[in-house]
Amino acid sequence: MNISLKGIIPPMITPLAGEDELDVKGLERLIEFIINGRVHGVFILGTTGEGPSLSYKLRYELVEKSCKQIAKRIPVLVGITDTAFVESVKLANFAKKCGADAVVLAPPYYFHAGQEELKEYIADIVKEINLPLYLYNMPSHTKLMLEPETIQFASGLKGVCGIKDSSGDMNYFHTIKHKLRNKKDFAFFIGPEEMLAEALFAGADGGVNGGANFCPELYVNIYNAAQTGDWNKVRELHKRVIEISSSIYTVGRFGSSYLKGVKCALSLLGICNDTLAEPFHSFKSPEREKIKTNLQRLGILNN
């Protein structure tokens, strides 16, 4: 049941052609673009993939089409987070049937669960699925922190392979690393790309970074430099990550600016549509022009 996974795993956006329609050609181009960036896997139906905002029909279609096109060239991780336990299980088992390699689970995000309840929930779900499971700590969206003791408990369950932490709290990361210091096969992935360099230095196994949708080689190069101990190169590349973060994800006035920025960048690169799932809408002309100018300045988009 375990899977050995390290490196850069982009949380792939979901290209949309309409309210409940995949941008199929865009999806095909995006998958090939990401794979050509030498990434180590791909994570679909996560936060950046707008998983919870998509209809079940669309989620299943995305899993099926993505797995078919990727065709085992890289590992595929599927987000199964849901407020309904049975829907998480059904999607996990469908992902297995389609050829996915692992699933990713954040806490249910409506009723507030205690840590003991979360332990029971994780234990129950691993009994029902037949794929390796990665936990996903995303307290800003789920309003629940997977406490270190809960992670320690889950690491002892058959099939639980690691965690993606998007809390933005390096103290949390260090605490878990210390508690699980004897669990050599439990993987640690960092979400916020602004923390990628620091996390790799602290022993992270890789990153699940949104910018790797439109600039995959940058994040792969950071990871590779860290593996060879070239920390001067890591520092230089990290500056570029911060430039992307400060100029692409900050256009707009709302918390959705990150997602709009990533999709807008991909649209400007001619890879896929920039349609978002409701309640969000793509950037209008003024914001789009800012993204275009910034991509050109960064050398990601030709003038």
C-alpha cells in the first residue's frame, strides 16, 4: 500500500470551459506542459484544482481523463476531501480503478471535529480504500488543524504515507518532523511555495506548489539543487519564487487572487482556459494586463 514519493508535485488546476464543463484540450496541453517540466507527480482535485467547488460529474471526468492521458508516466494523486464520508470513499475507489497512485485527504470542512474524532475518521477511511493515503493539513480552508499527535497516530495506520502541510507554520512542520523522526518512510510535503526552500533545508521530501502549474522547471530546479546540497543555487531560485508570488498572486483584491493569477497565467501562455468555478470569475482586462506585464518582466511570457 505504501508509495515512495519525493519531489515537486504540482497541485494541478482544473481547466474549465464553462460552469460544469472541462476544457478538455486545455487539460491535455496542461498535463503535457507539466510533465515536460520534469515534475515528480501531479495532484488533482486539491485546493488549487478547486476540487470542493466542482460537481461530482466533473470530478470523476477529470480523474478519468487525467489518469488516461498521464498513462503512468508520473504518479497521480487525487484529492478526495468531502463533507460526506461515502463520497470520499467512492472517489478513492474510482481513482484506483482509473489507475491513480494515491489519494489526498483533508479534514471534512463543515461540522467541527475534535482530534479524537479525526483519528477515528482517518482510521475508518483507510479501511475502505485501496490506495495509499496522504493527509492534507489546510486549516485556513477546513478550519481544523491536524494536530501533531493526530499525525503521529495516523502514521501508524497501514497505507498512510505522508502529509502535505499548507498551514504556513514552520514550527508545526518542525514539531511533526521531530515526533516522526523514526518514521523514515513517512513523507513531508510543503504547500506554500514561499516556504519551499526553507522546508527542503529542514528535511521536507518535496513541494506541492501552485506555481509549478505554469513554471514547473523552476520548482524542480530548486528541489534538485537541494538534493545536491547546492544551497547557493536554492537561494537564488528562491528569489524568483518570491518574485512570482509577489507579482502574480497579489493582483486583485480578494483571497481568490492566487487562484485567478495561476489560471490567468496559464491562459496567457496559451495552455488552457482561465474560467473558474463559482463563486469566482476570471480576471477582467485591467488585472489580466497586469499579469501579462509581470509574466513578461519575469521572462515567463515572451513580449
